[in-house]
Amino acid sequence: MSFLGVEMSLGGRRWVGPGTEITRQAEAIVQATGLPDALALVLARRGVDAPEAAAFLEPQLRDLLPDPRSLRDMEKAAARFVAAVGKRERIAVFADYDVDGGSSAALLVLWLRQMGLAATLYVPDRIDEGYGPNEPAMAALARDHDLILCVDCGTLSHGPIAAARGADVVVLDHHLGAETLPPALAVVNPNRQDESGDLAHLCAAAVVFLMLVEANRQLRDSGREGPDLIGLLDLVALATVADVAPLVGVNRALVRQGLRVMARRERPGLVALADVARMDGPPSTYHLGFLLGPRVNAGGRIGQADLGARLLACDNPVEAKAMAARLDSLNTERRDIEAAVRAEAMAQAEARGLDAPLVWAAGEGWHPGVVGIVAARLKEATGRPAVVIGLDGNEGKGSGRSVAGVDLGAAIQRIAAEGLLIKGGGHKMAAGLTVARDRLEPAMTRLAELLARQGAGAAGPSDLRLDGLLMPGAATVELLEQIEAAGPFGAGAPAPRFAFADMAIHFAKRIGEIHLKLTIGDGLGARLEAIMFGAFDGPLGPALEGHGGARFHLAGRLEINRWGGRQSVQLRLEDAAAANR
């Protein structure tokens, strides 16, 4: 049954509220704890029972952190790492060029720096070298180093790791593994084929953090002390959010604690980045995912590949400020490139049809640094897995993004094994591929077949899931602060969404070309400010701006708006439906 009777909203969606079981569970939480109804509904939606509510609202990392040794090869990897530190060996870190890779590298560089060792950082150029270890780079690093740590990459790099003759290689990764592992000393990866999958949701930086936990334990066992690890959690939080890892289990605790560490503004690189991004208020998952993450990524996408990792590991405020300014400039340039590719890709995808199991586009000379972002935009616009490929010569390099319940990485890895791709891999929600130009069409056709078997494209207009009903007078800063205790919110743990029934629009003003600012009320005196970004990209903007006194059911996410030292509640409007009076 639809919520508030909304079978088809102005945005083309059916509204679905909490079911009977969720409602009963929420009532039990209220009775047992005295928590507000709205918060109880959020907890019930997250599967929290009344006896667990207090612990869930105050997650302790020590209670949720898994034993690092539960991951295969972990003890061996940490032992080799600790031995290299003890012998003052030469250590190189080979990292992927995205936020997860940069954060993973920075974790190791900072830990080693506190132990009095300087590590060599190597980040491959996206265009010249592509993703992951390559044979020339690994062979060169092996000539000058005793230990090479591959972070956020390496699980499928059989040839390049074999080329690292004379050096030990340890892989710390989270991308989907194949049936055979590369010839490394250790491959620590919760997504190895022989792992249980219990920790499959970890990003690479979390895997690196667990390795450092194990390294510190081994140091303690030998009577030595390792560096403080809690102070490194800001980097783990940044990577977890930017890599869209689900914020459940230990990930939730890592991000929650990491945000507290970040709020202390002790890391010069993140401070400089926050300032150049004009970040207001205490850090949140929004800031990590939409302000800091894209800027760290910008170096690897269109500029200097190692700039993001170097910034995160930087301990000099002056140098950090200069690097952050450069990344901010590159991010602006990236947005311009992305906008051009996005327009072409969307036009091509629309011509091909947006109702297929897979939405894809390929274009001549599309910058490989933006195809992943454009794929994400196509996915968001269509609700289907999307792949975007830049063609150059006889090959195309692309990235894909998936939707919940559809494992894109496994499907891409399968068609690579079938010979339709030159190479490909990733994880459930994101993957990369290289394809020969003359195999592009059959590869995408086969990928669409595999995704269709998983249910991609089978759904009609998506449901809008709501956590409950609120009145404007109940939407207070105090309530939002209580709800935030159920966070942090993000992938796998969406921020709660509430409906406001039968609202009058007291004020409506277009902001810029496509945004809309509103003041809504219930007729009982209480009013609430609302904003909808991109409102005029669809039917909601015109309908609400020209409301003519009509009343609407409104739905969206609540947020605290901080301005001039004051706090107020604002509704981030997502959908609306006419209220039948």
C-alpha cells in the first residue's frame, strides 16, 4: 500500500512507508528507551531491536573491530612489514590513484614516518600506465627496494608482481579476486575467492588499517611500541565514504570515529583541503563524499597522479596549502571536462534506450579520468548499471557503476575471462575495463545479458522509501542531532527520509537556473525552510513554483543548516505529490 496514497508522485515514483513490522519494532524501541518516534523508526529500519538501541547509538570501535588475523595472509603480511621496519629496509608503496588508494598510501607513509622510515610512493599515471601495477614500474621498484606494498590494487596483477624480482611484494586490496592469486608474499583481501565474505564491505584503507593494527600487536609482543592508530582514522573515514563502501558494521564505527578525529583539524593536508573547499561546520559524510573526495581524486583523474596521496601524507601546512589549491584548480577543470562528456554520453545512451539492463556510452577521446563519474551520473539518472568508455586508437578504457543488488564487478570479470575484454575487474558497485574497439558491441551485449540475469532493468519507476511522517513543528535541531546519532549515513545506510503531509507553500523562489527555495507550513503556525537542487531539471520545479495556492505532500531528507553561527533545520526536498483535499 502506498504511503499517503501516493501511487505516482510528480517525480514519477510510488511512496512506500514503513511496514507493520517496522512500525511495531519502532513502538517497542520508544517504550523501552523513551526515544523520539522519528528516531525509533530510523533505528527499526536499520534492523535495530529495543535492547540494542543504546549500543547502536554509541558504537565502540573496540567492540566492532574484527581480529585482523581473521583475514588470510594478514599475519604473514604484518610480520614482513614489521621485519622490514626493524631491519630499516627500503620500502615502496604502489597505490591506486583514487581516494582509497591515496588514503591507503598515506596511512603507510605516515605510520612509517613515525617509525623513522621514509617510504617511496609510486602512483601510476592513469593515461600512460592505467590502473594497477605494471611490469616496468614493478621491475624498477624491485631494483631499489626490499619490500613493495601494493595498496588498493594488485589482486589480479600476476605478471607485474612476477616482474618484481628481488623484492617481496605484499598486496593489501579489496577488489574482487580471481581463482588464482598473483605470486606475492601475501595477498590480504576480504574479497579473495577463499575468504568468507564477512568483511567484503571493507575498502582498501580499512584493510591497511587492520594490517597496521596487527603490526602494532606484533611490535608489542616483541616489547616495542608502534604509532598511535586512532589518529589515522580520519584517512580511513575519507576512503570509506569516497569509495562508497556501505556504512554498516565496523565501517560505521570507523567513519564515526574518523569524523571526530577530522574535526580536530590536526592533519595539514585535510585542513588545507577543507579550507579550499570552503567547508562549513563540523565534517560529515557529505563533506567527505562531495567536497574532499572529488578534490583528492582530481589529481589522479586529470593531473598529477600522486598529488592526492602526497597531500594526505603532508605534514607541512605551507606545502599542504599549495597542493590543496592545485587540486582545487584541477577539480574545476575536471568538472568542465565531465560536463562535456556527460552531455554526449547521455544523448548517446538515450538514443540507445534507457530501459535496458545496462546503460552505456562510448566516445572518441573521452578523458579516462572522468568516465567513472559520468557512469555514476548515468546510473543515478536511469536507476540502471552504467558503463562509459573513452576510445583511443584500437582500444577503449571505461568505468562502470552499479545499483544495489547487481554485482557489476563479477559480471565484468566474467566477460574478461570469456575473452570479450582485454582486462576488467572491480567490486560490486564499481568496476573498470579495457576493451578492443572491434569487440565493444559484443562485450556490452554480453554484459547486459549477465546483468539482466541479476535483475538489472526489471523494475519500473523506483519506489521512494520513507521512514515516517513529520509535522514542521517537530523538525527541530534537537531531533536532528538525535537522529544523527544513528548515523553516519551514506552507502548501505541511507539518510532517513520523511514526508510532510498537506503542506501549504508560503514562499517559492528560483535560485539560479535550476534550483528552488521554499517555505512550507502546515496551517498551524509552524513553518519549515526547504530547498530542492535541480528542481527545474524535471517537473517538480515548475509545479511548486507555480503552485497557485495548491497544497502538496512533500518528501525529503532533513539537515541542519549552519549560517552565521546559527543553526536551523532545512528540508532537502526530493519529491512532491498533489494533496487531494
